[in-house]
Amino acid sequence: MKETIIYLVRHAETVDENGIRNTNEDSQTINEKEILSVYGEEQSKRLSKNPELENIDVIWSSSYTRAKATAKYIADKNNLPINLDSNLSERKLGNLKELGEFMKDKKTRDPSQEQLLERNFKTSDGESAEDTKKRMTEFFNKILKEYEGKRITVVSHRRFNKIFLIKLV
């Protein structure tokens, strides 16, 4: 049996934004639209030249703009389309007021980190770390079955790597 290899790639650096954001969009939508910085574009170009990412059979990406922007260079180098799957998206933080209440007595200021410690916590319209792990596990089970013996690149997000660790034998 040929070995299946999955390369997990975190999207490159995004633009730091200060000031007023579009208040007609919720925080999840704003998060989905973050773009790469100039440095992030350069990181992505360099990454695509990594010999490990040559001769990839398939590339998957989160549908978030910054993940697709990172994946495009790897896809171009390998002459492949980018497959998108919403299961690779970041955890939905949900209701920011509820999240603020959850965070008020916490030691860190990072809601994602705190939700990893309390893996079943979620806001009314958000997801828990366990929910996120479940959807990502379903995604990986699907691609492991579909692309057995292939070289796969998956471009997603930082928290994704802390939630889901792949071990292939």
C-alpha cells in the first residue's frame, strides 16, 4: 500500500487593521475576508517553492480569503485547482456579548485559547472546540478514504492545528 501524506499548512501573515470595521457585518464575516499582508504574499510564494510541496496530487483549503490566497501559489506550482471545504474554517466564536461574559474572569485575553481549555463551551450561535474537532475529523476521514496513497496539502488556520493533530500509520 502506498503511503498517504498530508501537509498541514497555516495561512500566511494577514494585514493588521486598525480603525472602524464595517458594522453591518458580523465578526465571523469580517474574519472570513481578512487578506494577506505584502509579507504574507511573499511567505506564500516562498512556501510554494518548498520541495515537499512539489508533486502534490490534491490541494484543499478553507474558504477564508487568507487561506485561499496562501493555497493559490502551491496550486499554481502544481497546476492544480484548489478544492474548498467549509469544514476547514476557523471555529465560529458566535455571539460576542456571550463570549465577553465567558471571558470576563479569564486570565488570558484570548477567547480561542480559553475555549480550547473549556472544550465544550460555545455561545448560542458559535461552536465549541469539540464541535470544530468533529467537523474536521469528518473532513479528514473523507479525504483519507478518497485520496488513499496520495500527497495532499491542506491549507487552513492556526487554531486548526491545535485542535486537530493527524497521525498516519
